[in-house]
Amino acid sequence: MGNDALHVAGNVKVVVDGAADISVAKSATVKIGENATVDVGQTASLKAKTVNVTGDDVTVRGAKSIKAISRSINIRSSGSATVRASSSVTIQAPKINLRGKVSM
């Protein structure tokens, strides 16, 4: 196949009553001019060697909980950072280092 393109001037709706598999041998790009929503009824998984999320404002929201699990986690801010909880905050480690001016 060459660089043939499918161009549709109007709307397109694809409905699959069974399972659908899409396989791309090399790379793929999805460009959406305005808004996009992905709605998964059960579990969604994303697997890649590296995952980058970029945006002017990025929000991660969990109705019950959010877990970040890794061998090492770094949180950096070029400005200020705030940790806010309506109940309590627990920091647990064999050693805790605080650097900078501490005010209470």
C-alpha cells in the first residue's frame, strides 16, 4: 500500500458488535482537532516503554484512590508545590530529609 488516504468530508461512525483489533506494524499518529473522549466500560490498560503526558493543565482524578507505584518516584515543580488533605498526611520512610527553611 502506498500513501493512499481515506478522506471523508462529513461524519464517520464505526460500530463493532464484537471484538476489534487494530495492528500497526510501525508507527501511528492520531490527531484530533478539538476534543476527544475515550470511554471504557471496564478496565483500560496502556503499556509502553516510555509514557509521556503533556498539556497546559493535567488533572488525574480517581473517584476512590490514586496509586503511584514504582522503584523510584520524583515529584518536581519549577514553582511552588502543595500537598493538601482533608484528613491526615502520612510520610513513612526509614530516613526523611527536609531541606530548606521549615516554617510552621
